[in-house]
Amino acid sequence: MTEYKFDPPLRLVGNIVVVTLDDAAGFVRGYKMSKRPVMQDGVLRRLERADSEHQQNEAATAFRGWAEAEGVLVRSGL
């Protein structure tokens, strides 16, 4: 299966660019200032377990929503 790619890529605070679900999972794992740690844990589980195209799309949507809620999403695209 083809790996999910954010199109356009997401730009996060700290000039971090997220292109793949692996990028997103790495950011979530390293983010220590979460205002929503339960949501963060759930998003990470979705990202790590997304196998099917449907699960990957849902994980990407969950990540984008969490990033917006945390205030770390700067904008989509480069």
C-alpha cells in the first residue's frame, strides 16, 4: 500500500514540515507541551495503527485536528 502523504504538506511551529504519517507520529511523540494529552495519545495510536487507506485518512484528519486544537499548525502547504 502507498504511504499516506499530506498534500499539501503541513507546516507546524518551529518550522517543522509534516509530509507523512510517520512525520506526524514523530512530532506527536516528541511534543511535550500538550494541553490535550488524552487526545494526543489517541491521535498517536491512530497514526501508529493506520494500515488501510481509510484508517490512514482518518489518522491524518485526527492529526490535523489535534494540531489545530494545540495551536501548532501554522498552515497547510509550503
